[in-house]
Amino acid sequence: MKFVTFTHGAGARLGVHRTAHEILDLTGVSGGDPAFESMLALIDHGPEALKQAREWADPAARDDAVIADIHRLDDVELLAPIPRPRKNVFCVGLNYVSHVEMNARALGLPIEIPEIPLFFSKPVTAVVGPGAPIVLDPRLTAKLDYEVELTIVIGRGGTWISESDAPDHIFGYTLANDVSARDLQFRTSQFLYGKGQDSYCPIGPAIGTPDEVGDLAGVTVELLVNGEVRQQESAGNMLFSPASVISWLSQGITLEPGDIITLGTPGGCGYQLTPTAFLRDGDIVECRATGIGSLANPVKERETPSCV
């Protein structure tokens, strides 16, 4: 299943793909059941809510109440699947050999393959959904960059989760764009400010359940700028698998339902290219992944008041 959060002339609604081009309004068809008020509510209510959603979403279902709550995908506005996460988005850095190698070459550093995951976070105010602008503020950066990242959404919480048990804690996968102001990021050893600005974490378009996404070796993540492919690699090439990341992160940090963890990016970021290719006003940045879909966002330069 592929779950979405959307609007259709009203507030945010929980939906699920019934077909590739149809969204079923779970908030509507449930008749006000609290389990289907939002994505976080669905995750909190666990397997029984998922089972019910699967029954409603079955394309073979011909219940009149279900049919009345079906919308064409083109007729709704998709939001971030979890528009306001409960806490900061967890992020993993340097999780593909290609990124490690290109990062070292761009920065004049030795190639050092990490032995443990590198973690940082982004504030919840950085999260935006499909179609929302990535803000380019010239007062802050001249080196706005992109990073496509396969992303975990935690379903069942816990701490000290073993790698073998970790898959049972995954609700599903989505996409994130780890937008980064490289001039801010590289001026200190801390990533949060250069990667945590408002709009620097587009997420979406959907959360695909593990059975929907399938074996990550068969999942290609890619990023395009104005239709040009900049990044493309199999998610199976991650240095630290989703299960490994969950196991490491949960050692002393309690993971909770709805937590979001981005899984690192392959090589091909703008600062790694020759010549460098940073984002400009009007660019369209599109992230794609097998089983999840396309997350596209325009870059919009912030208008700053002129001096009087």
C-alpha cells in the first residue's frame, strides 16, 4: 500500500492509493474513526488499522461508501506524508561509497569509509511536501544543493532494537530531499544549521509499505534537476542498511511511532560535480524511487526588502 496525506477543498486528509491514479480518502470512508484522522494516527493504531485500510483500498471493492470517497490523483494536493513530525527528522550521512568518494575528492580529503553511521537531524520546520518551494535565500547561501534519500518511517517504537528485529519496526518508506546550503554546512563541524533551514526537507509523495517497496536491491533512487539526471543508484548499495541504521540509532535513543530517518544519498551532489552545479531560482528538483513515486519541488529565491 501507498499512503498519502492530501487536501481536497478542506483540511489535511489521510489517503491511500487505490490504483496508480486514484486516492481513497480514508478519513472520509472511516466515518470519523480516530485511527484514520492522520498518518500518525494510522501508525499509532497498528496492524488492525492497516488491515482495515487494505480492505477499503482493494480495487475489487464495490461498496458505495468506498466509491464515494475516491478521488483522482490529479484532483488532490499532496502534502508531506507527515506534515508536522513529532520531533526532528533523523538523518544519516555518508551512506554510499559513491558519495564518500566524491565528497573526499570535492573537499580534498582522504577517502575514509565510515565504520559506524554518521547521524544528524533536521528541525520539523524544515519539512515541506510535494510541490512546495525550496527557498533560496541569498542572504544565507550561494551554494544551495540537493540530496535524494530513501527514508524510513518507524511503525513500532523501541530502544536497543536488534538488527534482526529492526524490519518489524518499519512502517514504510518515503523519499526526502536533504537540501543543504554548502557554504553554511562546511563552515562548522555541525550540520544542523546548513541543512535545517525552513523548506530544506521536502518529503513525499507517499509512504510505501515494505511489501509495496520490496527488496531494496531492486529500488533505484535518483534525482533530476530540470529533467537532467544528477544522482542515480540502487538503494541496495547503502553502507548501512535500514535495519543496521535502526539498530545503531536505537542504542540509547528511544525510537517512537512516526519517527522519520533519512538514509543518506549517493554521489552526484552539486558540489561534487566539475564544474559545480548549485540550485538556482526556478529550478525543478525531482526525487524518484521505485515503489514510492516522484517528489518534485521548485526552487524559489526569497524576495528580500530593498534598503531604504
